[in-house]
Amino acid sequence: MTNIIILNGGSSSGKTTLVRCLQNSLPESWLRLGIDDLIEAMPVAMFKKESGITLDEDGSVNPGSEFRALESAWMHGIGEMARRGARIIIDDVFLGGVKSRESWEIALEGMQVLWVGVFCDPAVAAAREKERGDRIEGMAVSQATIVHEGMNYDVTVDTTKSSAEECIRLIKQKV
């Protein structure tokens, strides 16, 4: 039985919307956790040093060694929650590509994970990003394809072409 669902996609691709809809449509209780939760929990100092996480003016995101160490601890903590019976839906951006997935695989060893790729046309994601107003312009475009390079998924959805309901239906078929 699946006890972890991980949605990977670029900024403004629709992951958080899908996670919330999925969380509300599944019969069991599922926790929603995302990379934005980890970033919001970090002290301001983490954004001011190379070993932390830097957000460049062009929208690129550069995670340093200190950020990666905290991210690993966060991932392992989520794995422990799942091992203790929590069902969890994760909203993430695999900036490290396949290495990001491998980090999750280590943290979630022994768990049944459903890997979901959330695709969105870069221009559409950029328009969403601009409308949101809480992201650095360029982040959506810079992440739209790179997060999927070399990735294998159990299911993929494209929020450019499909409604949230259709995407959720496809994901639920695999849960």
C-alpha cells in the first residue's frame, strides 16, 4: 500500500494545488508537506551565505552544503513519520535532478512511494508565477524542465493541458 506520494515539478507548475486537492479527495487522512515548508522554517541567515540557500535575481536557486544537510534531516524525519504510520504527500522541486530523488529514496527506504511528475509549459508556469507575486521572476522557467531530467515516474500529469480534477484522477488510479 502506498504511504508516500511525492510530486516533483518546477515552481508554479501546480504541485501545491494538486497536493491540496489530492489530500481532500483521498479517503484516508494524508499529511501535506512541501519544500516550501522547509524553506519557511529556515532562519534568515540561511539566505545570506553560500552554504545556505541563495535565490538569484534571475530566479535560479542555489542550495549549499548547510541547506542540503538540513534538507536531508527533514527528509529522514518525514521517512520516520511514514514508518510510524503517517500517510504523507510531498510537494518538492528536484533541483538536483536524479540526485534529489536518490536522497528521497534513501530517506524513505522500505516505504511504498508513488512518484508523480508534474509538468507545465514554461510560459504557462511563468504567467502563474507572475500572477502569484511571491516568487522571483524567472524561477518557473528555469525549473520547468530541469527538475524532470533523467527522472522516472509512476505517473505524470500536465497541468497545462489537464484540469486539477483530471490530474487527481490519474494519480488516484495509481495510489
